[in-house]
Amino acid sequence: MENGKTIALVPRVAVVVFLLRGKAVLLGRRRSSVGDSTFALPGGHLEFGESFEECAARELKEETGMDFDKKKMELLTVTNNVFSEQPKPYHYVTVFMRGVLADGDDQLPQNLEPTKCDGWDWYDWANLPEPLFWPLEKMVKSGFNPFPN
Ligand code: 8DG
Ligand code: MG
Ligand code: MG
């Protein structure tokens, strides 16, 4: 949280996750000055010393209470997301991971950060909600598909 302080204009690293279940992915509607009310993946900022896998697992746990199958986590792609407009310019290098839940599919997502998200749900890839958070929308429009062949 920046708490209204002046923000240094530096790129930051985010790790976000395509959590897959059948043909669906987990999305939540954001409550944030960045991308407010758009649908986005679980994820957050890479902390000092963390691996991408550790960050993905920590953010999924913090935001939804759920656990990955750690053996099946994979790096999918990285995108460069520059938003230069006022009132809040930001620049994220976003690392997209893919994962599935540990212990089958019986874990239920909880909304553990209700000030940051309206709630989590599964959405069919063929029928994604709108509006998507723009870094995700950009990927979908380019034909990106997070599912294994
Ligand atoms: P933290 O304090 O828990 O580390 O951070 P957070 O509150 O969970 O951060 P976030 O906004 O959820 O994620 C950090 C940034 O990642 C976000 O501001 C922009 C970038 N980002 C993307 N695409 C996505 C996405 O689909 N979901 C999320 N959550 N963040 C994304 O570029
Ligand atoms: Mg977070
Ligand atoms: Mg987050």
C-alpha cells in the first residue's frame, strides 16, 4: 500500500496465476486504484528473495486460502505492462504462471481480502466475464491460451 505517499516511478514485478480447473480459470473482480472493477487473476508483488513459484503460492493462499499442486506449477509467459496516464502511472513486469489445485478440485475459493476483491469464481475460458483487467485482456485478444495442449 502506498497510503497516498509519493510513488517512485520504477517498474515492479508481479506474479499472477492461471489457476486451471477443467476448462475454467479462477478470476476475481478487483477493488483497487489499478484496474478497479475489472476481472483479474489472483497474484501480487514479488517479494525480495522469492521464487516465482513461492510468490504464486503465497499470493494464492493469502487471497483465496487455496493451495497449489506444487509439482505442476509452470511459468507460461512474461508481459510488460506500462500505464503512463494520470492519476496513477504504473509499470509492471508481469509473470504469468499456470497451476492446478492440490488434492483434486475440492478446495473452495474464499474471499480473504474483501477490500481488494469482490470475490473469486471459476469462469469458462470460452465465456470470460467483462471487462477483463487490461493486461489480461491484451493477452486474450492476442489469442493466448493458458491451457496445456
Ligand atoms: P500484494 O500487496 O499482495 O503483494 O499485492 P496485491 O494487492 O495482491 O497486488 P495486485 O494488484 O493484485 O497485483 C500486482 C500487480 O500485478 C497489479 O497491480 C498489476 C499486475 N497484474 C497484471 N495482471 C494482473 C492480473 O491478472 N491479476 C493481478 N492480481 N495483478 C495483475 O499485470
Ligand atoms: Mg496479494
Ligand atoms: Mg492481488
